[in-house]
Amino acid sequence: MSQKKDGKELDSIYDGLLSKMEQSKKDIFMISEQSRRGYEEMKDELEEVRLNISAVIKTGDLLEEKTRAARRRLAEVSGSFNSYTEQEIRQSYENANNLQLQLSANRSEEKKYRQKRDRLQRRLQALLQTIERAERLVNQLNISMNYLSSDLDEVEDAIKKPQLNHDYSLRIIEAQEEERKRLSREIHDGPAQMMANVLLRSDLIERTYREKGPEPAFREISSLKEMVRHALTEVRRIIYDLRPMALDDLGLVPTLRKYLETIEGYNPGATLAFDCHGTERRLPSTFETSIFRLVQEAISNALRHGKATAIEVNMEWLKGHVNIAVSDNGTGFDQSIVKNQSFGLIGMKERIDLINGDFIINSSLGEGTVLMFQVPYELGK
């Protein structure tokens, strides 16, 4: 009875810890969002201050030129009192004095704006550090929660394994968090910004309708529809990058074929080809997902790092295993330097190890890259 009670208490403590960590993550997220909104508003304010500084400097330059001209006029009048009337002399003095006062006020205003600009820049830097720190804390919490949420028996077994396996597991979780971080930024910079623009454009449409009538408003609506359509395309692309739904429904080969067509559409100037030989088989979900991610990473590296314009994916189904080769005409790389330093290649090696496959790299500078994967599978499954 005592052991059961202790177990329940431990479970309660464990659940409470996870709950508090989840709440802390939400609190950090709220702080991050508030800081991000403040950052965007302050950026707009800073831009306005910079425009004001530019305008004040331009006005000051004109005033300085006029002041120099007034001083020359005053010197001319002062040197020849007898040649000018009292009215002209007094007017020269007043003009020079007024311009000097305006120039002093202008310099004072410029100084005020510059001080405000410096304050805003310091506050922006502080907000940016808060946002970055919040992101790091959320990532660390996610990593900790992933460990705590794992099956305790698996954790116990993992603890008994060598340190290499521990580091390997940690890298996988860190890679997952980096991917989530990349995804959040992609959504923030893409669809989220587009939706914010949609709100602004909707306000503009209302104002256009009130001030200019229905025809200009309808033209704005057409433009708005195009913006929404583009945002929807971006959302679908992000969802597709996360996990193509066709992978579960149609299988690996149709999904890869569709993926290459999609990527080719997003990269004008690049040609992607897919060729499959042998009898296609449905593999366990883990295997199909791993193979898809390997090809996805290989293509991403070829386009982003290799600057490739032609990529070929060849798949060959053989008895007991499937071979996949991804070749490109990109810049290639020095394997002795890059192979053990590239987190992407290390991640691919770790992923292929998870499904007991083999991974071969063939690349050299200026000669493109060929990545070959061999994945075994059990016949009859």
C-alpha cells in the first residue's frame, strides 16, 4: 500500500511539474509576443524620427545658407552706414538675428530628435534581446519537456547506454526545436505578415469606398483577394513541408513525385526529375517518413547551399531493400572539410541509422554532389 501511495505521489509531482513547465512556456510566449509587438511599433516610431531628423537637417542647411547671406548683408550695411537708410539697416539686423534664432532652434530640435533616436535604438536592442532570450528559454523548456514526457522505461534504458547515444538523442531533440523555431519564423515572416497587411488593406478599402466610390474599392478588393490567395499558398507550402498528407494516403513514390513538382514550381530556373524502377512497396510509416525527409534535406541542401539548377532523384526497388540516389549539378563541397562539420549531413546520417540503412556521399568542389541511401525492408510486410 505504501509503495502505491508513493507511486501516486510521484506521478502527481511529475504531472504538476509538466503542468508548471507548460504554463511557464505560455507565460514566456506572451512576454515574447508583447515584446515583438512593442518592437514593431518602436521600429515604426524610429523610422518616423529618422525622417524628422532628415527633414530638420535639410531645413537647417537652408537656414545656415540664409544666415550666412544675412551676415554678409549685415557686414555690407555696417560698413557703409551712409549708403543705407535707417530702415534698411534695422531690417538687416532683424533679419540676421531672426535667422540666427531660427538656426539655433533648428539645431536644438535636431539634437532632441537625435537623442530620441538613440533612446529608441537602445530600447529596440533591449527588446530584441528579450525576444531572443524568450525563444531560447522556450526551446530549452521544450527540450526538457520532451525528455520528461518520454516513456520512463525508455529513458532508463537510454541512461544505461554510452554517452554517444545520449548526445545523439540530444541532437535529435535540438534539431526538432530548431525546426520548430524555423517554422515559427517562417510563419511570422510569411502568412502572419500577409494577414496583417490584409487588415490594413481592408481599412484602406473602406476609406476608398467612402471617399472615391465603389469602382476604386472593387479594384482594391481584387488586389486583396490576390494577397489572400498568396497567403493561402504560403500556408499550404508550410503545411506540406511539415508533413505531406499524401504520404499516409498515397505512399512514398507519388508523394516524392508531387514534392519535386512542387519544389520546382517554387524555384524558377531549377529542373527536378524523378525516376523510379522496380515494384513499389508500402513501407512502415517510420521508414516512409525517414526516406521522404532524407530526400527533402538533400534537395534543400542542393538548392540552398549547392546553388544547383538540375537535380535528379532515382529510386530503385530491389529484393529486401530500396536504393535512393539524389544527384545535382551544384557547386559541390570538400568532403574532408564539410562532412563532419555539417549539421545537416550529420542529421541525415543519424536518420538513416535509425532505420538501419546505409548512407554514401560523393562530392567534390565544382563537380556537384551525389547522395546515396540504401534502406532495407522485410519482405512480406
